[in-house]
Amino acid sequence: MERLECYLVLNSLRLIGPARVRRLRQAFGSVEKIFSQSASALAAVDGIGQKIAQSLREWERNFDLAEELRRLVELNVSVIDCEDERYPKQLTEIYDPPLVLYYKGDLAAVNRRGVGVVGSRQTSHYGLETAKKLSYQMAYAGLTVTSGLARGIDTAAHQGALAAKGRTVAVLGCSLDLMYPPENQALADAMIENNGLLLSEFSLKTPPDKQTFPMRNRIVSGLSGGVLVIEAGEHSGALITARMAADQGRQVFAVPGRIDNPQAKGCHRLIKDGAKLVESVDDILAEFEFLFSKVTVSESRRALPEDLTDEERLIMEKLEMEEIHLDELTRKCGLPSARMSSTLLRLEMRKLVRQLPGKFFVKTD
């Protein structure tokens, strides 16, 4: 078997997670060599044992690799393994990165600066509107909004990001051939059409259950530079994501709510424990300010389109990847204010420039 096929098989075996696969790979030198070992050799590896070794030797009883590969083509689903150079770097930093990622859409969406947005499925009008508003503003500012496509806060977060024509990533708690909840199929399609991404680590035909959702949560937090919690009860799964984010070294944000709202208790507890209280998008952007200036030389010297007008080219040459206020940009370009505004609007429409809160502008990346 090829490397990716080996990972697909290992990923389908419920007794073997990323940590055990890592031990096996270290013991035998490569993931391909795992399948040529005897049951006794496999069982001798620390943390494996006879039961897991036997499941490895008999994997064909429980997983139809040929059918999985056929269905991937049929459904137009792509897949990468954890050794692929396209695998998201930020996921390699967590303790148990997924062995494989099944995806639909633009994989580059996960390589952008992102914030995970999570919260209750049973939410108030305030929670939904706050999720939409903050996600809209973050996406408009250039951040990727990552969530789980669940009902409630997740759905509102994806909708807000799409309304801003920004990028949004959904990490599913089931396989990509089973949409859950089913009413979000249209939302998922819209995300793909707008350069977004649907992700799952689960083999095809894997339904959602009590185990898959917590597993999904570590990917949401792992892909993000920080996690924003909007409305979460005391036992909400969103608090699990927040804890995972903290364990992974990510910033945790929380929106306060009414003191008599049970769905606000989780957020209030997070704030008491040190999460950053969010009253506006500026509280989030302030934490991510340093990310706007982290670009490579190749990004900052990207070739400009040939059909730019002289004024558009002047602005693009004066505008750096780091944000700059409109007044300062106008001074650098020496153009009248009215002409600056109309030219910047054209550049925004072409998605070459993005306006940030406070009349700051930055090149898109």
C-alpha cells in the first residue's frame, strides 16, 4: 500500500489513535512498514498490546479500502495525510494531530490567520446576532472564521463570515458524506463556493456521536490562533474547545451575557478563569495585531495586475501588508481625498485591498 492508503486504514481503526500511530511509525521507520510486521512485533511496541496488534493484522475485516477510494472520487472529496507537505502546520503543533484530513473546498483557507468561534446550539437572539456580527467583522478584517457547522452559534458564525465575503472553515463532527445537521447543506455549499473549506478527520460513512464531537473540537482550536466562545452553558461542549485551546497555547476569548441567562454561565466562568472579555471586535483584533505584519518577502513583493490604472498602481505600491491609516496613505500618495476614496473602493472590489476597522487599509494576502 502507498503511504496515504496506510493512513486511511489506520484512521479507520478505532483502537488506534494518532499517538499510537506515532509510536508505531517511530518503532518501524515508516507508516508503510507497520503493515509488514507480525502480530508479536506490533504487540511489543509500547502502548499497543495484543488486541490492537490483532486489529491491525485483520484490518480488512472492518475497512474496505477500495470502496473508500472509489467513494472519494465519486463524491469529489480530497484527502491528505499528516506527512503531506500541504498538511496544516498549526495542527502539527498539537498533541494528537489527525492522521488524515478529508476536505472539500480550498485547503489554503486553513493557512490563513484564523479564529475559532464556538458556542451553544440552543442560543438566544442576542447570541446569534453577536456571533454573526463579530464573525462578519473578523472576516472583513482578514481573519478566517473556523467553526463546527452545528446549529446555533456555529451556523451564525459561518453566516456572518460569508456575509462579509470572507473565508470560513467548518470542521465536521461526522464524515463529509453525511451532513449534520442536514439543514446546513446549503450553507456548506455556499462556503465551498466562496473559497471556504469543509474538513473532517473521519472515514466515510461515520455518523456523528458523543465521541466525534469532542474529537472535532481539538481541530477547531488547533487550526485557530484563538477561540471565541459566545453563549455556553456550564456543561457546554464549547467549554471543552476552550480548554483544548488553552492547552494548545491558543488565546481564549469570551463574550459576557446577561447574569440571568443560563447560557452565559460558561462564558462568565471562562472570563473569571482568565479568558479575555470581548465587548467588540477590537478586543480580538488587538490580540492578532502582530499577525498582520507577519508576511514573507514574496508576499509583500507580489506582482501587481497589469491592467491597473496609474492611481491604482500608486496606491498598491505605497500600501504595505502592514495596516496603514487612510490619512497616512493619502499623504504618501499625494492624491485628493475624493480620488483616494474612489480608487480604494475599486481596489477593494477587486479584492486587492481590504479595509480594517478605524479606516485602516491593508493589502489582501
